Amino acid sequence: MSTVPEGGRLDIGGLARLSAQHYPLPASGVITNPMPSCGALPMAAADPRRILVPLHDGDGVWLGITALPGTGVRLRAAMASARHGWLDVVAGSSWVSLAHARVLAVPPATALDGIPRKDGGMWALSRHAVSACAPACRRLHLYLDGSGTAVAAEVVLYFVRPATYRRLTGVDAGQPADPGHRFGKYLLA
């Protein structure tokens, strides 16, 4: 299993780079503004399409996505949730199909902060649900294309417990997000 060290970025199909940034999860599980990063998480590739990301119970995560030079990338994202079934993470609604998924334009860079809610806030992406109506994100499918017609790259992020990450990779998952060690800016990949 190849690992991407903490602070590293992962290449997705020659189209974009991905980083996973963590932060302390709000008690409500709802965010109203982009959350400052407390650092990039390490990632490990079981293969080019399956990526392990360690996430502590009290942490939320947002994804920084940067298109590689010369690419015009569009992103669709689906999440498997035990309580809510499949969700379109970009639209904040039930997943119908890839053809009906809302598209997020990447160039030059963008962030997938959370799952939009009807009230204008977002559910934080976290491995466990903090309330009965909040979704838990254990598996996130990212679909990228360069032309808008066909999926050129697909990766599945598995958000796992830090102990599971260490057992499978031999690499320490780092500490939970510390609000005292936030970056002064909003970082992307």
C-alpha cells in the first residue's frame, strides 16, 4: 500500500490533486462557513482507485481539489450513508445517478466543504454522525471528468479510524484536530 505523508497531495487520474484537511467537528455537525484547516491528513492508496484517510471521531474533513495545469476538470461526488442511503454531496440531495449528479467545476481549485442543507448551512463531512439527522461519511466516491461527457477518473475515499489506518499501513495517523493549531488561511490542494 503506498502512502501519501501528512501534508501530502494525491494525484487523481492525471487530472487533479487532492488533499484532505481536518478540523474540530462542531457539536451540531453543521458548518456555515468554510472551516480553517488544522492540517492535511495522510492518505494511503490500496490501489489507484481506493484511498484510506484516517479521521478521528471528533474531526470533520474538507477536501481541497486542484486541477493540474492544462486540464478543465469537473467533479461529482456521492456518499454512502447508513441512515440516508446514497447522497449527492455537491447537491445535498439523494443520489439518483451519475448522469443526474450536480457538477462542481474545479479549475483552478475548489473545496468540497460539506453536504449542503436546505437552511443554507452544510453538514460537515465526518466519519460518525453527531446527531440523529446528520449523515456519517465512511465512504466517498469522487468522479472527475475533463470534458463533461465521460468519467475520466474515479476514486473512493474510505474514512477509517486512526487505529485501522495504522494497522493497515504501518503509518501513524496523527493527532486529532487542535483548534489552537489552525492555519491562518484556507488551504487547498
